[in-house]
Amino acid sequence: MGVLYERRSRVAYVTINRPEAHNALDPETSHAMAHIWKQFHEDPDAWVAVLTGAGDKAFCAGADLKSLIPQRAAQARSERQSEHGQREEQQDEDGGFGGLTRGFITWKPVIAAINGYCLAGGLELALACDIRLASTNAQFGLTEVRWALIPGAGGTQRLPRVVPLGIAMEMILTGNLIDAQEAYRIGLVNRVLPLPELLPAATELAETIASRGPLAVRAAKRAIIEGLSLPLSEGLRLERRLFHEIIQTEDASEGPRAFAEKRPPQYHGR
């Protein structure tokens, strides 16, 4: 199978499983991943996800240039032209590249465990995650211009929101790669770890987040993501509205009660 899904307790693991192709996505794998992300989103017992790649050489090398790119080119040519000659964009009902980069929203946290090459669409997948951890052998790049393309799965929009504009410009316009330490220096990844420690560290982080109040975690993520596009005053109103919703939940009563009773809280997402 091109993608694997496993849930252990509250943590779901999504593994791109095409190591022979550096985990590049062909059409079938991209489509399968879209279904998996919907499964994760709809599973009430899955509270956090970890995305990684099979093997030790690549997280994801992007789109399969032999299959997925020709398919997308054919789709683009077949799109209808509007009256003014402007292309009418198709709706990304499948969540974009790998089901994650466009048209898909989940307020559950997603962690990228980046093991090796993280290129083109692979980096766009990682940018669509909330937290990124990298192995020491990881390499990053939006390489599309090398093949006369541009990033088409959010790279031009998300990378400048994560790293300084000039650095994003250089990475996108040259298609050059950076190593894990440089990715850490510019804030693209949160941590760099030896490869054997990468997935255990991602698991520990995911389990820590999963031990917190799940509704609060999702509301906090929503406040952050939606607030980025709002003026501060509107962002503060959004935060206050979400705070008022969360403070009325059962979990918000359980948290302070557990603190007072000096015991671990038992959250149920209610």
C-alpha cells in the first residue's frame, strides 16, 4: 500500500509507504491519503496525528514526476475558460496534494516527523502540518522551478508565513536545498534529532498534546490559524469567543477539579 494508517491510543500515524520512490506521491497514493485524513478527522478517538515517510532516506520527495504531474497537467488543460478568458479553478475536493494541503481543515494537531528528503510537494505537506521535527539527514527544498513549474500545493503561501520572506524567496526562486540545521536556524523545523530518535520524539510530543484537553487544543489551534489572517482586534474577539465556548465544557470543569485533587485529569472531549 502507498500509505499506511495506524492509531495507537489517541495518536494516529500516517506513513507514506513508497520508499522505492523516495515516498513521492503518485495519483493513487495522493487519493488514498485524502481518505485517510478524513478518517482521522472524523475519528473521535484520534486526537493527534504524526505524518512520516517509510524508510530512512525520505519523508516525501514530492509528486511523482512520471505520473502525478502529467495527470495534473491534463487536468489543467481541460479546465473550462471563463467568458473573460480566465481559468476557472477546480475545487480541491480531495484536500489538495496528499489530501492535506488545500480544501481540508482539521483543528486536530498534525506533527510532521521528517526523515530524509523533504522536497517540493513533500515540503508542502510538511508546511501544512502544525509542528515539524527533522532528522539530522533531512534536506528541504521547493524544487519545482528546476522543472519549469511553481509550487502548487501551498508552498508559495505557507513558506513565507513560516520563515523570513527573503529566505522563502531564495528557496522558491532557486529551487536549492537546505540541510536540517539550516532549516532549524530559520525556524522551518522545531527540532533536529538523530534519525533513531525522530519518531520516538514525535510520539512523545503527540502523546503530550493528546494528554491535554482535546477541545481546548483544537480551539487554540483554530484561534492561531484563523487569527493569522485577522487584524489584532478581530483576532482577540475570536479568541474570547472560543474561550467562552471552551470554559463551558465538561473537560474545562474536570481540569481545575483534577488540579485541586492533585490527580491527572481524565478528559473525554466533552
